[in-house]
Amino acid sequence: MSKIRVLIADDHAVVRSGLRALLASQPDIAVVGEAADGVEVVKRCSELLPDVVLMDLTMPGRGGIAAAEDLRRSLSKTKILVLTMHEDEAYARLARLAGAHGYVLKKSLAAELMTAIRAVHRGESFAPPALADAFGESTGPSRRTPTATTSLQLLSQREREVVSLIALGHSNAEIARKLHISEKTVETHRAHILEKLALRTRADVVRFAIEHGLMKV
């Protein structure tokens, strides 16, 4: 029986090492490679063609959401299983929109992770019970009309673009390059956005972006 070929993507070496050791104990799973950021994971997947990529969402530079989008377009046969600390419905929806096939929390038991890997490899979706509805129902962009929402009208067009890119996991440097502005300007836009919308965390921004149709996945 051929083994499930898994690539591990996480920016913490100790996490990758632990996962590699854990997966190596399974007779039907083989770790074929590792990556430390979103750019590297896409490159390594293109080279190694794993069956499943086990991917963190929060990585430096190009994050897991952006990497998932790239993999969905270029390597449709590779299944994406998100392994994250974010126990938040907004992140689960965003991961699904980006092309993830499964969503597992880092606090989960090892047995649950193995079940998830095998499930997505079979072509099934997987998410913890608390996030199953959010993950399963996120099959397309929000249909809410942005112009009907007062809070959205507080933002300029450029600020809306910044919100979308923040929610997709892009760093300030990446946003600056994409929008052809300075990182300082991005920081200013970010501060204004949080102040105008009374948001505090990236998860809040993700939730706002999904609810107001700003996700361009």
C-alpha cells in the first residue's frame, strides 16, 4: 500500500520536528519535505507533489492563506490541511475560501490530526465540531452588499484594499509592494482602519472582511 505523502509547513523548526516524528510513527504516512513560509511551501510542493500539505496559517511574509490560494490554482491534486492555533470561525471560513480541505487546531490530540490527514487524502473535508459549520458553509464569497453597510462606508477605497490584503495574511511589506506604496503608509492605513472600525486583532479584520464581501480569493 502506498503511503500518504505529507509536506509540513510551519515557521517554527521545533514544531516541524515534532510533527515529523509524530507522522513517522504512522505506517501509512511519509513526510516528504518541510517549508518555513508561504513562498517556500509553494515551491516545495511544486517540486515534491505531496498528497497533503499540513500548513500553519500564520507564517512570516506570505502566510498560509495566500499560499493556499496559490496551491489551489497550481496544484489542485494536493490537499491542504490547515494546522493552526486560531480557534476562530472567521479563520475557518477564510481557510475554506482559500482552498483548504481541512482545519485542525494545534491543541488537538494526535489521533485527531491523523484522522484529518487521512480524511482529506480521501477527498473529504475535516474540521473540529465547534468550527464544522463555519468551515463547511464557506463555499463562496459573502453575498452581502458592501455599500449597504454603514461601517464599510467609513473606509476609503484604499483602506478597503488594505483590509482585504491584511485578512488574506499578507505582511506590511507585501501590501506595500502590491499597492505600490510605502510600508509606513501601510502602517498608517492599518492604524486608521482599526480606529475607524473599533477592531483590535487580525481575526477581527478577517471577520469584517468576510462579512462585508471584501475577500477576493
